[in-house]
Amino acid sequence: MPYNENKFHLFKLLSKKALIPSKDEISKNKNSRSAKLRYAIRNDNSFIYPKELKNKFKNYFDLEETNL
């Protein structure tokens, strides 16, 4: 089954490897040496929240629903 057709996945993983800065970026910005960028795109599958979690973060979930 292709990854994006699985009903249990919330995100479509775009790359398995993290992006790291180039040598040019590191020479310009020394703090970027340890940077690693990981990213994914959320799909339309819904997440079933456990009751305890939903009660604990009720205000957050209410905000998220109003932004849809």
C-alpha cells in the first residue's frame, strides 16, 4: 500500500534524510553546523485524540477547529 493512501498516517514524509547546511552556508554562518531540517506535509486524515488528551488541551483544539 502506498504511504499516502494509509488512513493511519497524519503526514506525508517528503524525505527520509534531514537536510544539512552546505559548506558554503557553514563558512558564512558558523552556527548552522549542527542544523538539521526535517519536514513533512500534513494530509487530510483525521487524528483520534484520546479523551484525556482532548480534555487537557481543550482550548487548543477549539482554536484549531475555528481556524479550519
